[in-house]
Amino acid sequence: MKQWFRYGLGRLDTARDQPSIAAGITAFESSMRDIRELVVALATSRTFRYRTPGTAEVLP
């Protein structure tokens, strides 16, 4: 999940991302390791949906 998370967000994970990663792992394992559920868990995670802007980044 961590590698999918890093790829999907385009950055390394931080301590604040751990709840989203843990929830994704739980969803993946409870679905008998269905890769589709892993992708859904990543895309619906709070971290993926509500990102914070970078240091020099201005969001419109």
C-alpha cells in the first residue's frame, strides 16, 4: 500500500498519512487482497482527496 500511496500522491508518506495507509491496508486485506479495492481505498482516502499545497504552491 505504501508504494501505491507514494505513486498516487507523487510524494513520500509522512506520519500524518499513516491513518490513511492503515485504512487502505485493512480494506485490501478484508477484500481477500483484491487489487481493485486497494486502488479504491487509495482514491477515497482523505489524504488523496484533500491535499495541502506545497511550500511555493498557490492553489486557484
